[in-house]
Amino acid sequence: MALPIRYHWRNLLVRRTTSALTILVVTAVVGTLTWILGFFLALQSSLSVAGDAHKLLIIQRGTTSETNSAISPEEFNRLAQLAGVARDPESGEPLISPELYWQTQLPRLRDGGATRANVALRGVTLRAFEVHRNIRLLGERFSVGEPQVIVGRAAAAQFAGLAVGDVIRIGVGESREFRVVGHFDAGGGPMESEIWMYLPAMQSAYLRNGYSSVSVRLEDPASAPAAIEQVRSAPIELSAEREADYWRNQTSNVRFYQAVCFVLVAIMSLAAAFALANTMYASVAGRAREIAMLRTIGYRPHHILLGFVMESVLLSLIGGLLGCVACAAYLELVGSTKDMFGSSTFTTMAFDIRLTPLLVGWSLASVAVIGVIGALPPAWRAARTHVLTALREP
Amino acid sequence: MGAAGIVLRDVHKAYFKDRLEIPVLAGLNLEIAPGEFAALMGPSGSGKSTLLHLIGGLDTPTRGSVRVGDSQLESMSESALTAWRSRHVGFIFQMYHLVPVLTAAQNVELPLLLFRMASSERKRRVQTALSIVGLGDRTDHRPNQLSGGQEQRVAIARAIVTDPDVLLADEPTGDLDARTSEEILNLLNALNTEFGKTIVMVTHDPRAAGHAGRTLHLDKGVLDREEVNTRRAATASAS
Ligand SMILES: Nc1ncnc2c1ncn2[C@@H]1O[C@H](COP(=O)(O)OP(=O)(O)O)[C@@H](O)[C@H]1O
Ligand SMILES: [Mg+2]
């Protein structure tokens, strides 16, 4: 690369309007691309947090999610036979957590409470905190027997009225008042979008005596297939899945979004490449004599080629940086917490999109590739400029 | 680098347009001694630029041999010719062909960027070239901030900055008024007499040709006559 950067830089400055318009296109593409990448990275990390290999989730046979699963106390009692379950080191009790899952609607913070969305309620016993090891209390836990709830961090960030001390109305006809006594962290996993309370209190509020699901902690992840088989067969006859598999199925619609988004990104990238190619073609055409002069004084075709690729990459990187800034500004203004609905639960699942250095690096690398691709055809033409013909141009 | 001589033997050059052969040079012979300043005249379209391009390794003859210094150009590949041009020839064009976005100094620096060279050495050479052409104080100006004559001086500085053996000028004063032309011609003259550069200059203007030691006339594909300029020595010493 013989031609100095300032040569390329100034050539871009001279074509101010074209350069600015091209950068604008690239900015829009990279802004979107960065956000989409960030969205899927965040979703993935949220789901991977939920993938505790020691945990099995047990629901009613023939159902696909906790929402429509019902497990009777008799069925629950049969789970005591399950082999390979971890035990509490002190009491020796098996780590089996019966849970009741319900959805209610709460006003969203995002639009100042104008709309309401589903939020998941989970009734648990104290055993749950041993089964779900990634739960970390931020403040108090609900007291057994009191109408109290604790709220996942992501839920608190999504919905109004979930600050510590607030009171929410739940139960049949929203007749019961529960007080928020603390928040909790689930390492960014999906449970962070839930509200937890004492199981019997929730059963009584919703006039239920059974459960929705049972979470089990295994002694050894390797025994999962055997345990799943035992749960499926007589006499238990329920359905068990690894936690990671369960959540992956709950978000199977994500894969569709993902495909749509990637098609969108591909089309936008193509548009950016075309915009860059178009700009560079114009630039090459306007500089035929300059290219001929450079070739005359000893510049080789590859110098010329690299020069124009350089210019295009410079344009695309400026657009890329601005795109990342735009994405950061968007996350700052609109909020970095994104919610989406599970395919079968329709419960809000929230997670944080973060503009990490890795993500920015990926975006910039992608846009540089787009810059190279867009530049190659015009740069190739520039490299093959017929020197004598161009020198004769008036 | 010492000056180089130029020897062309039985050079033919034809272009093809719509499969029709257009002969431009037809068996041309030419000998220019090292350190000579030759003017090349002839009617428009007679092939003056074509001849200059052959000498400068920008084009290759259809037939015949072109030797510049120790290099036999007709047998060299395009890539070898490119490398040869960057070291041995300086081109000066009628329209200057400066890069508008670069300053005078940066324009002059362009040929040097092809070589491994410390940037301090580059700066020094650029400064030297610019002071030789009398533009030592205009180094930071862009071409559009310079007059035509100054632009041509920058172009000449760019041509000499690599210290080539041969300077090839294609109507270098074609776009300049009489007084400025005179200054540029005196500058070329000085490059020839003081720095020993071999110069071939295409021109329309007999007065311009008068600055050269010899004027060659190109017509119908050959050099049909030439005249030695006896007054040139006086002009050169007077400048
Ligand atoms: N690339 C080319 N293709 C076809 N014809 C050309 C080409 N270059 C030059 N010619 C022709 O060769 C002749 C000589 O051109 P040129 O050397 O530019 O003449 P001069 O410089 O003496 O005016 C002209 O008739 C011109 O049209
Ligand atoms: Mg000509």
C-alpha cells in the first residue's frame, strides 16, 4: 500500500455529499445489525444461564409448558421414587421442588403503564432455593405464611409497581394483596423475569391444590437420560426435560425471528455494499486521469486497487462507528432491556442488550468486509484503467 | 544517476480501430545523446505523443527497438516497464496532472512513496525538488491555490524528485501564456545544463523549441528533418 491514508481521506472529504450519504446508509445498516446481533447474544446468554445441567423440569405428560401443565399431589408424591436425585446435606431430604406457575397482567413501565403484559408468578417452597442454585436474593425473602412476594430483577425493570414495599393484587379476581419484600437475581436467566411467592399462599390465592411443575436437582448430570426415562414410564408417567432443552423449546419462535432478522441483515448489507460500490464507481470515473498519472509515475495496478478498497473501507468504518454509536444511543434512550414472549407461554421474558467490545468488534469487522466487497468491482475497474486513453482525456 | 541516451531503431507503431490498421510511426530512427535537450515538433496527430510514450515505456512498439540508457524497452514486460518508469523517467504533461486534494509537497512526494525510504529522507528530497523549481515557499498550497505556471513547476518537481535520467515533456507550455512559458522553458533548460538531464520535449511552438539543442520534425511516421539550434548556448548561459 503505497498511497497514504490522507490521500484517501481527502478524496472522501472532497466528495462531501456523496460520502455523507454513503456513510448514512452504512450507519443505518450497522446500527440495525449491531442491535440484532446484541439481541441474539443477550437472548443466548439468558438461555444458557437457564441451562443448569443438574436440573430436570417435570411437567404433565402431553403438555409442552408449565402454563398448561397440572400435576396432582398424588403424582408429585410418586416422584419420591425417582433415582439419582441430589439430597440436602443436612436433612437428607431429596431436592425436589413442587412449583405452581401462573400468569397475571401488570402495567408495563415502557409506556408509562398504558399497556399491560403477562408476567409469570411462581409459587415455591423453600426447597426451590436449593434446586435453583442461580437464584441470589437481593434483600429479603418472603416469609412463610405472609402475603409477600419477591421479584426478579428483569421483571422489576419491566413492570410498574414492583419496587420493594409496593403492593400487587393477585389471585382469583385479583382479590389478594401481596407486598413486595425483595428482589432477586437469576444470573440473567429467564427466572429473573418472574415473581416468586410461598407456594401454599399462591395455591390459596388461586384456589388450587396441585402444582404446575416440579424441578428436580440431580446428583449427577449424566444420570439425566435415565431419570427422564423413569419419569416417563409407569408408575410416575410424567414428562421430564433438561432445563436447557425446556427453555430452548419455549423460545423456538426465536429461531424464526432469527432467520427473518438474518435475511433482513443480509439484504441491508447488500444494500450497503451497493451504495459503496456506486460511490466508488463514480469516484473511479471522475479520477481516470489521476489514476493514469499514478500509473505513469510507477504505481502498479494493485496499488490502485488497494487504494480504492482502502477508501471504501474507510467510508464503511466511519459508517460502522457511527452505527455503533447510534445503537448505543438507542439503547440508552429506549432502554437496553428487551422483552419477548415465549412461543407457548406468552410470558414476558426480559434480557439486557449490551454493547460489548466483542459486539462492536464484530460489527466493525462485518462492515469492513462489506466495504471490501462493495469496493472490489469499481477498484478492479480502476486498476485496469487504460493509461494512454485516460491521459488523452481532455 | 547519470544521464541516459536514447536510441530508436526502425520503430513501427500502429493502432487498430475497427480492425483497421492506423500506422502512426513507420520505421522511425532516432538517436539522442546522454544529456541532450531535444525538441520534437510535427503536425497534430503526427505521433509525437506516441513517440514520447514509447521512449517513456508507457507503450510498446509494434516492431523495432527502443533503448533508453541500458534498458531495451521493447522486450520488457508491462510490470518491468512500470518499475523502470518509476526509477528512470520523469513525465511532464501539458495539463500538469496534479492530485487536487494533495498539497504541492505531497504531490511531489508521490513517486517516492513507491520506494523504501525514511520519511526524513523523503521530506528532504521533496524540499530539494521544490526549491530547484523555485517553489520552496509554496509547499503547503493545494493545486487550486496555485497559478498554471506554479502548477507546472510542481509537476516538474514531481518529475525530478526521483532523480531520473530522462525527462519527457509533452507540450509542457501548451496551456501557459508566453511569459510563464518562458520561465518553464528556462527551468527545463537549467535541469538540462546544470543537472545533466536528458530531455525530450514535444511542442507546437517554434520559440519553445528554440530552447532545445536540437529540433526533430516528425511527419508521416518518420523524423524527416532536424535542425541544430546554434543560438541555444547563448540562451542557456544568459538564463
Ligand atoms: N489508443 C489509440 N487508439 C487509436 N488511435 C490512436 C491511439 N492513440 C493515438 N492514436 C492515433 O495516433 C495518431 C497519433 O497520435 P498522437 O501521438 O497523440 O499525435 P500527436 O501527439 O502528434 O498529436 C493520431 O492519429 C491518433 O488518433
Ligand atoms: Mg500529443
